[in-house]
Amino acid sequence: MKKTTLNASVIGLGYIGLPTSAVMARAGCKVHGVDVSAHVVDTINRGEVHIEEVDLDGLVQAVVKDGFLKASLDVEPADVFVIAVPTPFSHDGKHTPDISYILEAAEKVSSVLKKGDCVILESTSPVGTTEKMRDVFAKNRPDLAMPGLSESTPDISIAYCPERVLPGKILEELIHNDRSIGGITPRCARKALAFYKRFVKGECVVTDARSAEMTKLVENAFRDVNIAFANELSMIADVQGLDVWEVIRLANRHPRVNVLQPGPGVGGHCIAVDPWFIVHGAPDEAKIIRQARETNDSKTHHVLARAKALADEHSDAKIGCLGLAFKANIDDFRESPALEIAANLAREYGSRVRVIEPYADDLPDEFAGTGAELIDIDTALEECEILLLLVDHDVFKAIPLEERGDKVVYDTRGVWSQR
């Protein structure tokens, strides 16, 4: 049976919101995207994209041309609202979650809500955020019965459904990955489930909203703890004069051991952020999770200290910082340890620093006034005596030994040392 056309609105057209909008539109939904940036809105309405993601440009162009996706600065009535706005945390040492963008989005959505609507929060959030969003609706719309607050049948459905996607594979994983769908009530979960089954081929598992919120945090905290073990090993290996890559390679020959690969820290808006939401919610109990976060942050400081030692030892050498993104082959610099390290070096060593980032057209604001330059890899291999490999982009992996054999090399990703 042919599905009826559904009017959907996506609030926040960033790294998750725009791909989600495009996938929904391809599935036949009439999608109205909302963003606070006029540049983002205008770019999308031209059928173009403002972020780098595999195959996203062609899909957005197609669904905009066919009239299934449009964008604006204002929220309009819809049948389903998906909120996908940022949830940062404070950098004051307390790591307090900031859900203000979610609550602001809820304020805007509440003005156009009608009976029968479904609101789904996708932003990674501390436990209890979906209920706080519901409370905004209840305050602003006393004419509508809210789930969990009214004894009568609720007029709207509210649920939480986080994404589980990998940059570079977002379009594929939005469709094929399993989803946890947490409703404020079971009825809410079923309503959200019916929506996601329009375009998700992975299994959709229903639960309550608080469990779904915690599940997302646990997934990323688990990864953070495992990475922290590898990063701690790498710092121990430095002290003891060992090749950590060789140690891990040999340890992983054990049938029940799978140590991850260390790096210069942990970045991105998920693994580097979400564990703090758990710590904030249970500060006395989340001991291992807190320590893992601190260990991964300390690895960034460890790499920076070693890089400065090399720069001081070779006082006239130009320093090539290879990569700024938080992981390979993407243009996402959020919470990136590579960016933090390179910017710190630029502030201290100024024009000696060269930055090589194939996914950037200009240096980020952190480099303003430092004298650092953005150059290509071939120029770096000609000019730089020190090479600091911070991101394992494919283009960096392809540099053969003969082109870097006369350089002072600090490989934080183990790409070259393993070759």
C-alpha cells in the first residue's frame, strides 16, 4: 500500500540534521528544514550543501529540485518535528551540559503544535532532557494534553531517538543502523516508530525516553574508555622507550584481546562530549568514565609537550602539522585534538608552523594572528623539516618513506611507524 505523504520539519541542519532531512525527503516526506543561519538556508535552497559528506551533495540537489526539501529560518506547522540541534558543554572545568539550544527549539516548535503531532529529539542529551522538552510544550500549550502529565489521552507524541552514524558513511548508516526509540509513553514510542520505519531498514527497538538517552551516552562512553586504555599505554610506552604500536600488535594476537589504536586525543561532538553528560548526572559514581575523559585529554597535552620539545631542539626548522580534523577523511573539526595541538604550536612558534589540511580552504579562527600558513602536502614535504602527523587522512598515509626519510617525524597515529 502506498504511504501517504507526511509533512516533516527538521530543526537544525548541521552534520546530522541535513543528512536526515535528505534521507527523509528521498523516502517521500515533504521536509521543511529550519536553521538559525541564513547562509545555511540559502545554500540548501540552491540545492547545495555546506558540509562535507559522501554523496550528500547529489542527494540534496535531487530532493530540493523535486520539491521534497526546502529550508527557512522559521518553524512551520508539520506532522512530525525532528530536533537535531547542538548540545555542547561548558569549558569551565565543570563540563556542564548545555541544552539551551534544545529548549529554544522547543519554544519555537510549541507555537505551531497541533493535535496529532509527533516531536522527536535526536540531539545527544543528558538523561531527562526529553521530559524537559515536554515541559516546555506543556507550559506554552496548556490547550494540548501532554504525555506523562495528563490522565487523558495525550494530544501529541514525544520521543527520543539518537543517531548512530559515522562521518563519511552517514547516509548509509542513517538507513541501515539499528535505532533505539524511547517514548515518554509506549504510545509515543509507537508513533515515532511508525515514522522511522518509513526510511530506516535497520531494526527499530522501542523503549522509554530516559533509557534511550542513557543508551546513546553509554555507547560513546564505552568507546572513550577503550580509547583511553590505548592512549594511556602510549604514554607509558614513551616513558619506557617502547614502540606502542608493536606492543599492541602483539597483544592483539591473544584471542580475547582487542586493544584499540592510540592517537593524539579524542575529538568530535560525540566521544569527546557525551561521557561528561554521564559524569554530570552521577558525579560520585562515574569514576572510570571521568578518568577516561581526563586520560584522553591528557594525551593531547602529552603530544603537545613532545612536539614543543622537537621544535625547541630544532630551533630553525619549519613545523608541518598534518591534519586538523578530529578523524580521518572528514572536514569536521569539532573538539579536535589535532586542531588544539596545531593552534597551540602556531601561537608559540608563529610563522615556523605550516598546516596541511586537505579538507580546509582556510585556517580556522584559532590561527588568527599567529603567522601560521595553510599549505598543500607537496609544499610541506619541500619546506618542512619537522612533520607532525596528527590525522591519518588517506593522502598522508600515501606518503612513501623516501619522501619523509630525511625529516624529523612524530607520528601520533602509528601510520608511518607501522610501514
